[in-house]
Amino acid sequence: MKIKVNKISMRPDVDWTRGRPAVCDGDVAFTEMRMTLKSVALVWNGSEWMAFAPRLNRMGEGIMWDAGGSFAKEIAEHLLEAYQRMGGEMPPGKRKKAAKPHRIYVPVNQLDLVGMEHLPYHERIQLALEEESRCRGAECFTEIWEREEPSLATQILGDEADRDAEALAYDAAVAEHAANRSSAEDDKAGLHRVLGVDAVAETMARAGL
């Protein structure tokens, strides 16, 4: 069956909270039958579009059909197409979802960390990302940047993998010193005293002097 929508009348202030709000009325022509139905309503039932037959006249005369049948659905498709061409508002559930906020990836080696050497590494990264986000106008992120700062023992004695068995025995003294110290003042010097290390001699020995 050939169906053509000749005219669309938009309904103002559609209340989508109603059970079945009508959004427009259309004049629907059936070209093969040379017949036109005026004021066919396009209705949203909460899950799909439906076409309601024109209202009966005062005498109770008019055309009626099953709004859920295939005939009504075909009319609804044509009415909906014309309604959309006219820029008709779609129901909340059918609207396009808002785009997710744009995030920009910045490699960690491109972050500006100059002037923040006194801060822990993760704080430097965080501050640098905040500055990048402010400059670019969008949230910036980088690869996983959490890392543990080297322990005091590692800073003084070197990495455990590079130490001999005798040096590894110092770990107990390191732990004892860390547990007993009351303040962070003169921390490395205090550890040197606990370990019996002469910092100057140790430095010269490592340098081969």
C-alpha cells in the first residue's frame, strides 16, 4: 500500500511524562485508494510509536483501527519520518547520549617536571597533569606512574641485587634504626652511625681511591 503524508501539524509543549503523548497530527493519503485521512495522531507509548485514527465525529462516525496492528504501524512509520524531517523532538529515551568528556593521553616523558624535584615522584606527576589539563582545556592522563621511592638503605648501600652477603646483613640494622629514630633529622648520618660506616671512607673506597 502506497502511503504519503501530505501535511504535519506539530503539537506544542509535549509532556513526555504522560502515558501516551501525541506529538503531531498528519494528513495521510492512500494514493491507490484515492483517499486521505486528516488528523491522524502520532503517539509515543513509552516504547514505540503508534498511529491513532482520527477522532470520531459527534455522531460517532469515522474510521477505527487496531493501533497495535500492522496497518497502524505502517502509517506510524510514515508519520514519524515526516515528523523527524520537520525537526520534531524525540522522547528522552530515544535521544542521543551525551558524549563522554574528552581525555588526552600525555606520555610521562613529555610532562614538565622541572622545578619540582623536592616533591615525591607521584606528586610531581599529578601536578604536571593538572597543569597540562588546564592548558589544553581537557582532562589529561598518562600511563601508570605510581612507583615506590627507594628505601634509605638502598640509597646508601645500593640496590640489593648489587650487594654482597655481608652488606645484606645491614638490613636488620636499617630496620632497627628506622623503628627507633624519633625524627627525620640527620637521618642518613644516624644510619651511618648505626652501621658503623664512615661516609667519607666509603665514598673513597667506591671511587677506588
